[in-house]
Amino acid sequence: MKTIKMIILVVAEMCLLTGFVTITTASTNILVESDHSYANNFDYIWPAITQPGATQMRLHFTELYLNRANDYLSLNDKNGNELVEYNWADNGKDLWTEWFTGDTIKVRLQTNGKGTAYGFKIDKVEIRTNSGFITVPSTDVTAVGNDTIPVANTAIKIGEGKDPAIYGKNVVWSNNGIHLYDLNISLDNQISLTGLYPAIYGNRIVWLDDIGGLFRLSIYDKSTGATSYITQNVDDSSKPAIYGDKIVWSANYFDGTYNSNVYLYDISTSEQTKIPNGCNPDIYGDRVAYMYYGQDSPEIHIYDITTQTDIKAISGGYPDNPHIYGNNVICSDFYTRLGFIILYDIATGKETAITNDSGYSGDPNNPDCGCDTGFHNEVFGNSVVYAKVTDDCFGKAGVYVYDISTAKSTMIFKAGNNTSTTPDIYDNIVIWGYDDLYNNGTEKLGGDIYVYKLSGSPTDSLSSSSMDIADLDNLSASFYANVTSGTAPLKVLFTSSTTGNPSSYFWVFEPSTSSDWNSKHAVTALHTFRNPGVYTVSLTVTNDNGSATVTRNNYITVS
């Protein structure tokens, strides 16, 4: 006799403001649970877990243990379409599922007669509504010098991890692999199970991989779902930067000169070139900014790829960590503590300190001021974003935006004393996470990832800004996968990047002779390829104006 337990006792972890709200069961109760152990020759669908108003859902397993002999647990949508299937290879404790579109999930367990196991227990459900964000209110006012600057009303949480970067409407970060978050559809897609230091430009994401002590740079193309690799002259210090078809990084540090080698890789030609000696390069157009350790101290240099010429831009103090956008180069002078930020104008050769070097606060208990803004910064157009780590006479710790044209800084997020954020910027959107080593004096791996829109309310639709907007009247079908090859059983998450606001989706993964060869799930679809082979995948989308189909021939290879 089967035992069915389903207690819908929920509490809200966060107040529903305009985005993401988390709903969980009370810790002593469960949502859905099998018998322990479950029966042989068993096939049952539990009553649906439904959250009215949700646009996305995910579930939490306290435990999931299935027998190796072809026992399966599947999650299905309200229409019975399979979202995901688990087998013994997925066994474990404290497991969150991925996010699924919709407000209903049904749990199905199918077993045969060849053995049994513990089964499963689901105790929590999380949902996303509207734009899919958590909003975190702040009403602080911070005094900076003689100016009083209001802190931004809200920051918006989109995930958890570290080292975030942004291009257009796509945000990447690392958290047990590399995540790609689409701000247009509020979707987090994990594109790799390993990796650190992701960088993004257009549809390409590049990051550092450590595969059993062998280092490589991985290049993922969002438009095709394909991944390629750079394996030569890569080590654990190789933090990549990308612009267009070009990737730069440094490797092979030499103690005698205090320099590494700077390498350039052209994706269009697959050619790799050593350019100058130095460290920590960044790239914009055909210019590469990097740190070079001269005879007595570090210097910031700019290398022109086209002319193969090099100039010394900034020297004196201890400059490092350069970033470049157009004619603007910023770096951090680390002569004292966590440094301050210097701006260099390539066109004029002018150098400007845009944050403060050390000063006396007048407080004998906290005599040092300044030199706490060099650790994380970035430049885009006429804006510089940076992290201030400590509360002192120059202001509170948090995320700031400096306007080059007006020479003024504005605090947009208060982080707390001795906390380092990791901001990046694209157009009018700022993102940040938290640094591992400077987090209220504690060391931890990663943290929350936030996004803030500089112009207008941060909770306005982020897709309404001027960048990379899809034409909603023009229906086109496109998609990509998180992996395109592997061994059976191979789970693949497919994500639609379709335009035209489709009302229906139809995915085809395998020939119709397979039992689960298709899916009608919107936006994302997760499919398990159980048998070796090469598979063609297609997606057909439909709206009031008609339909469109895209087919990727021989897209998935299963060995």
C-alpha cells in the first residue's frame, strides 16, 4: 500500500515587492514524499505542486536515492510534459532542481521489479513572479565629503556566485561552474560545471578551467551552444578578457622579472600570439592595457595590436589592475592598502586620481582614510564603477559610479563596513557580487549577485533599455544548449532565444519512435538522451502572426 504525504504549509521568506519571491515549507514538514523504501513495479503521479502566479518554480530534495536498475523519477508540467528525469546517477542529499517555467509541477516515480531504494523527499518550493528578481530595499543616506548622496532605493538579486560580468542583457558568473543569466527572460542557465573568471562579449563567454591540474581557457558560443578551448600557455593566473574575436590573458610568471607573458588569441583565425611581457591585460578594440613591472616599480602600458607599438601610460606608485574603454584607461594604485583609482586619457595623456589616496580622518581610533577603492573597478563609456571597502571620512563602503564628465561619484548600494563588492557595468546597468576575502572580515565562497539600472526605477523592465532589444513583432526561432556532447545518459538543457513573443513551443529531440521524443515546454526544455548516437534537434514557435522553425542538424553527440 502506498503512502502519500502532501502538506502545503508555506511561509514567505521574502516580502513580495516587484519580482522574485521565495516560498518554502516549514522546516518540519514536507511537500511530497515516497515510501522508504519504495515498492517494485510502481508507477504513481503525486498531486500537483501548484503556486498560482508563479512564472518559474524549482523544488528542493532533502534526499533522492533511486535504484540503479532503471528506476526513474520525473518532474512534469501541468499538461504532463516531462521537464526533467532523474535516475541513480542523480542520487544525493540537499538538492535543488533547476528552474522550470510555469506554476505547476507534478512528481512521478516509475520503478521496475529489479530492486528498490530509499526514494525521495521534497520539502521546499521556490517561485519567481513577474521579472524574476528579489528586491532588496535600502533607504540610507551617505555623506561623501561635503555632499549628501542618497543610496539607491533597491538592488535586485538575480543569483548566487562570484566574479560577475555583463554584456548587453547577459550576465555571467561562477558558482560550481559558469552561469549565463538572460535579463530579458530572467533565466539562469549553467553552461559549464567548472570554471572561474568568466568574461563576456556579444554571444561569446570565455573563462578559466582547471581540469585535474591542467589549465585551459574555454570559449562558449551562445548562438551555437558550441565550446572550444585554448590549451597552450594557460596557467592558474590566466584571467581572460575578450573584445570581438580577440581574447587576451597572461601566463608563465617569471620571478626574475616579476612579469608574465601576455597572449593574444584570435577566434576568427585560431591564431595565438605572444605580445609584450606583463600581467593582468584588458582589451578594447585593437588596444591592450596591461601592467608591466619595470626596473623599480609597476607601470601601466598600452599595446596597439595593429601597429605593434607600445606606450607607457602610468608610472609611479604601484599601479595595477588596468581596464580600458575607448580612450579611457583606469588602474588601481596599490602603494597603500587597497589602493585608489587613476584615470588616464589616451588622447590627451592626462592623469587624474578619481578616488582618494590616504588622508587623516581626524579620528584617532580610525586615522586612515582613502586607499580602499582599488580592489574592484571597471569602466564603460564615461562611467567608472568601483567598490569602496571601508567606512571612513570619504564615505561608506559600497558600490559607486563615477561620472568622468562631471568628476562626481554617486553611491548606488551600501554594502557594510569592511565588505568588498565586485562591480561591473554595461550601458546603464550595474552588477556586482562579493569578494571572497573582504566580506566583513570573513572568508567565504561567493555570495549574492545583484543588478541595478542607473536610469529610471531599477524595477522597470530591464528589457526596455536601448541595448540589444528583440523585435517582438518579428517571429524567429533560435535556441542553444548547455552541452552538445557527452556519455549516455546525457542530460541537456535547451534554451530558446526566440524573438516575437511566441505563444507556443514545440521541441523535437529524437525520432518519434522514442517515448519522450518531443516537448511543448516554453522557453526551456530539459531532455535526457539515453542511447548513444548523433541527434538533430528542432524548435517550432508560434504566435498570432504564424510560426517559425529552426533545426540544428547533428547537434547532440552521445557516446
